Amino acid sequence: MRFVIVGAGRVGLRTARVLAEEGHEATVVDSDPAQLERLWSERLEIVDVIEGDGSREEDLLEAGVAEADALGALTGDLTTNFVACMVAKAHDCRTVMRADDDYYQEIYRKYATEVDEVVYPERLGAIGAKNALVGGSTRAIADIAQHLQLVEFTVTESSPMRGYSLSELELPGGAQLLAFGKEGEAVDLPREDDSLERGDRLVALADFDVLGDVRRIVVGTI
């Protein structure tokens, strides 16, 4: 597959490198001379880097947006990201736009329905830090919305539900069980007769307000 990445900063360049390492074609567009000079001096062999303004259609066409499968607008400038996505959409590209402020989530859901997906790199970094701080029994997977989080919980020895079946599991309102996996096995759709034992994992979608309650029910006090 072919991708155009707008923005040669930390997020954009790493994304392009991962895509290229997986065998895809990735072209990065950036207009910062200092950034470009640094990247060219590194002699990137698997990622094409070209000078251009991600908010200009001519520069995106030079980067290959007309032939690309998707465009990632990953600069720190929201206006550039938005315009790049609108141009790419006109060329039948899938579009992913970076935003760094929760405030814009509702704005762009309302006014930028053409954008396929909005990503929040700072939020993803915070999720990783939180996982490290909380420890292995609770692992945030993703923020679905400003108040919803997808979380994986691991049953511990002190779990009040250890030994019970999923049919007996009662999560608080605002939480829903999505997947279940026995220890050492992949998670799958939950079945009512599955029993909860130490090391088993549950994936739940929960409102932030009830995450603590879900954790006490599934993980227990540790």
C-alpha cells in the first residue's frame, strides 16, 4: 500500500518508518527547512522525504496523494492537518488527522465528518504511562471518547469474582464486557459458561466514572 504522511516530526516520521518497515511505500511531506536538512542528512533509505506544504494541493500531488491509499495528517498544526485531509479526500484517500486538544474532538466530529479518523498522540502516550504506573492487572487499550475507555483487566487471587462464571458477572451501569480470554490464550467473544480464574483477562468498555468499580469487581484489592 502507498501512504502520504504530512509532517516530519516525531509522530509523522515514526509512523512512516513503521509503515515502510512493514513493506509499504511511505512519503513524508514537510515544509520546515531545518527539519528537512536533518532528515536528509540522516539518509533515510526506506522513507521518501520531500519539501512541501501539506495544506497545498500541488505539493500533495507531488507527494503522490492521487495514487495513495491513505494520508496521515500528523503535524502539530491543526489547520494544516484539516486542509490536507480535505484535499486527500477529494482524491479518494482514507484520511487520518492528528489533534492534540480534547476540545477539538467534538468540533471536528461536527464539522469534519469527511475525516475518517482523528488520533490523539499525546493521549496515547498518557495511556502507556498510566499502564506502567498502575501495573499489570489493569491495562488501558484505548480512549474511545472523552469519557469512555477500553480496558483489559486481569483476574487476580483476590478477585471477588474468581471461581464464578461470566453469566454471574454483574458490571456497573456504564460498563460493558466485550471480550474474554483464559490465561495464556487469545481473547475472544465472551461465553456465559466461561469461568473466571486467576490470570484470565476481560476486556471492557467503561465510562471513566465506573472504571474503579469495574477494577474492584474483576481485579479485587491488591
